[in-house]
Amino acid sequence: GRAGHTEPAGRAGHTEPAGRAGHTEPAGRAGHTEPAPAKLTLSLRVTGVRADGFHLLDAEMVTVDLADRLTFHGPGRPLLTVVDDVPGGIGVGDVDASPANLVRRAAAAVGRNVPITLVKRIPSGAGLGGGSADAAAVLRWAGCADLSVATGLGADVAFCVGGGRARVTGIGEQVEPLPFEERRFVLLLPPVAVATPAVYRAWDELGGPVDPAGRNDLEPAAVALVPELAAWRDAFATATGRRPTLAGSGATWWVEDDRAAGAPARHGPAEVQTLAVGGRRAPMVSVATVRGRGNG
């Protein structure tokens, strides 16, 4: 479990299905493709603030089958190539191939600076943990089970390494697996990026509001910071007939999907529906929960 530890490699060209988010088949060699499923926060309470300014939370998180893909190569390619495959054509935002990218930081943390192709399906600044999911995929590929390496990369990385369903506390590094539940959701992905640190600052400035419904304490802060989110929420509510919940710090809104649990996901390029607000369009993506390590 120490940082830099690598398991025997899987076969070249092997691709794990997105539904096995936390699965750790032997990996660590060129040719392996590792999925990086999105994190969806179903409930979030802010329970305090540490002396260093980090906020404490109590949240329920699940992984869903909207997933980035990371392919690990042999020498002779750029260290990171980013491919835009985000639904609805809303783009990868500020994701680039610089050393600051969490993929490269994770690879450096485990001493495996190999060329990687990152196919982005998860939008940046959406509250879906795309960067954390990508970093976690690198750690799984490298066979690194050291939680201190995960938390050193970001608070959400620890959850994303195992995936599935969990109660997450502390600043996000304390992960308690919960029994898996088959659930479906519809996500609205507005063409807006929301910075998580700015939302927490806004939450502080608003006096620490608490969501009486217990859904998401950060929602009022995110909407105050990015008022456009309210228009997307209201249009989504009208389209679905349900009260949307903000995913983490945003910008994604989600509602339960009442289709059958076994129905196929609808986030292929030709199948994405869109919603228009003020001349801008946002994709609506249907996703399902996926099992993680230990089927949690």
C-alpha cells in the first residue's frame, strides 16, 4: 500500500468497465485503460471549520457511470494529452496538460511519470469530482493504496479511489463505505464553472447557512456566488417536475430518474438532451450508480 508500489500489469489494451470504479485488476503497465467515474454528492452538511480554514463536512457520495478514461502509454508521447468528450459540447474548461493537472500530480506522487491520454467526459467545475476521479484512477493503476497519498492530492481523492457509496466526513478524507444501492439520476450540466474554494468562502460570508431539507448546505452560497445557477435550477425543475439539488459546490444540478434501474444510460453523443436558458444550452445526462471496491 505504500506510495509508488505497483501491482503486476494487466494485458495491453485492457479496458475496465465504468461500473467497476474501485476494482483493482493487476495494472501499472503501458496499454492499460482505467475508468474514472464521476462522484455525485447526494447530501452535504457543513459541520464546522478547522483552525487551518478547511471546512468539515458530513456527506453521502456515490460514483456514477459518467466517467473519464485514462490510458497509460510507453515512452515517446507527451506526458499528458487531454481529449474533449464532454457531453453536449460544453468543453473541458480550464483542464490542460500542465504539471498542475491532478493526473500529472498523481503520477508524480507515485513515481510513475508515464505518458497518459485523458479522455474527459466529466466537466470541469461541475461539482462532480472530475479531477479527483482522474487522480484516483492513476493511484489504482499504480497499485497505490496509501490513503495519505490520496488525501495529499485532494480531499475527494480518497473517496474516488474506492468509489461506490459512502459516508464521507472530516474534510473528505474519512470514508465509511455504505451498502450499494441501484439508483438513477438525471444531471443538468450548465456551461458554468464554479470554484469550490470560492463557494466555501461565500458560505462563511453568509453566516454558514443550513439547508433545512438536509440536501446541501452549500447550495445557497453557490447560488449567491453564481446567480446564473438559479435560472438553470428553475428551468430544470420545470423540465423534470422535480426539485433539483446542487451537486456539491456546483455547477451540476441533479434529480432522481424514475426509469427502471436496468435501463441503459443516456449520455452517448447522439442521445444527450439539452435545456436552454438565455440563449445558452446545457446537456441533461442520465446516469446510474456503479459499484466500487468491496461493492460499496
